[in-house]
Amino acid sequence: MKFFALWKALSLAALASAICAVPNYANSTDSSLNTTSSGIAIANLDQQIAQLRDELGVEELLLVRSRFLGDYDSLDRASSLAEGRFATSGELLLRARTRSAVHRFADALEDIQAAERAGARLDEVVALRASILVATGRAAETTPLLEERLARHPGYASRAALAGGYAAVGRLADADRLYVEALADLDTTLPFPYAWIYFARGVMWAEQGGDQARAEAMYKQALTYVPEFVTANIHLAELEVARGDTKSAIGRLERVIQSTNEPEALALLGVLHTRTRDATRGVSEIAQARRRYEWLLDRHLLAFADHAAEFYLGPGADPERAWVLAQQNLANRQTDRAAALAIKAAEASGRYREAHDLLEKYPDSVKSVQVRIWGR
């Protein structure tokens, strides 16, 4: 049961962290730590999933598999199982986590409220509710609660959760310090929590801090722990493309699509093959990405609306579709990033009045975050 408890802690911390030149990018923790190889850790995860079958709690493990390996069948299964279990406070909180994973944030908050009425303790709901508020653009109102939680229960999960809150309100240096402290708090040979923290730092520095070199170092560090980490590979490939290392990016993305039909990897690979005079292959990969996005949108619209909108603003070449998806994404979570994406989609589809209105409503959105749109 200790192994399962570690997976559960990892899942909660990852939800909570849903989401400057420094000489030592890796700071206090590096890949020399004696963690289990990712291949063995993934095999152990799969064994746990097989043993639990459809028992309560397998959803947590399926979410971890989905998060790191781009396994959206696992995401489907976790969501389906959780939807049928809501008799107890524990089941309601588990359903809230799966609903949050597919970005059904309003439904997840309702589940948390129901769990509280059913007797859930405050310490069971604080981090989960905070992660949702951070994800929906309400980080400022939950940061004090996260600070209080850290003071009462210092550790990996509470530091990672507060780091995510600080990052969301632009306190990047404070967030990075807490991420480093969270790494130091870890007492496990599992590679996944280390990889997740480095990835979160990379996203923060790339999309908010504008420090691509630092972000690249963080993504590379994440991949020393979990080389199979799909999203980290995609983000790193984008940075490699930006600095002109197309060959490395293509090799990285080709390895990704050998194990998953991740549409973001397919689309970027298609763009790169088109640029390197393999247009037939590139067009085919972009078409595959389009079909995959639509398949995913049909199942979990809110979970993929933002990335699909980016795709349709770029290689998908359908600004009208991007505008619809960006609006749906913004209605679901009023973050600066969601607003910046909607503004770009409005401009691309010729809706300049809407773009102007959105910019007035979210004046800091465009300058505070960098929307990842490529292929144009």
C-alpha cells in the first residue's frame, strides 16, 4: 500500500501545480539521484493497475499514466470509472480529481462541496480545490490558504501546490524557490515526481518568464528521470526548433509517436517534415493530428480545447474552428493564457472588435504569457 500512497501523493501534487539567469539551473537536485529507472517504474505502475483492475483508486494510477505517457485511453477509463462512484466523500473527491483532469472544473468543484457535506476533512479538500482555482484563473484568492497549509503541513505536496499558485500570479522567483524545496522534500525512488517538478518549472520559465535557455534545461532534466514523458519531449522539441536544431526535434518527435498518437507531436512533426522537403509525409501527419484532435474533442472537449485551438491557428489552418474552441476554453477558465489564445484566434478569424474587447478585459494577457502557436 505504500507504493499506492506514493502514486496518490504524486497525482495530487501534479494537479496542484497545474502548472532570470541562474547559473545552476538544476539547483539542489539532479539526475544523479538514485531513482528507479523509468522503465521499471512504468512496469510497476502497469502492474498496480492490472492488480487493482476496476477497484476504487485505480483511477489515480490511470491519471498518472495518462499524464506522463500521453495515454488517453487511460484517461477515458479513469473518467468512466469515477463517474459511477459517488456514494462516499472519498469517492466524490476521486471523481472531482478525474473531472479536473478532463477540465470539467465546475463539476469538480461541485463534487468537492458534496464531499464536504458528506464529511470530508478540510485537509482532504484544500489542495484539490486550490488546484482547480489556480487552473481557472483564481489563484490570488487561494494563495493565502496554500500558504497556511504549507505552514501547517510542510512537504512536497504543499510546496508544489503553493509554487503553482505563485507561478499563476507571476511570482516566478518565489515559485521556483518552492519547486526546488519541494524536490528536496521528496523521499522516494520513484522518478515521476522529480520529472513533474522540473517540467512545471520549464513551462513556467518558457511561457511566463521568457527564459528559453532555462526552460530547455528544465525539460532536459525532467527527461533524465522519465525519458518517455510525452509532453516534456514535445515542449523540448519546440525549443529545439526555435533555436534551429530541427534534426534533434524530428528525432525526438518520431520517438514520441512510436508509442502514442499524441496529436501535438504529430502536428509539429508534420510541420517539420514539410519544411525539410518531405511534404507528402508532413501533410499526412498534419491530417492525422486533425483526426486525433477531433476524436479527443468528441470525448473530452474542455480538456483539449486549448491545444486544439493552437493547432487550428497553426498547421490545422482553420481560424474559425480555433475561435470556437478558444471561446469554449476561455469560458471554462479565465486565465491570462486562455485570454491570450482567444485574442489571437479572434484576430486570425478577422474578429478585430472581439479581439479589442478581450484585450480590454484582460489587459495583461498577451504580455504575461506566451501562447504556443507554431507552424505558420
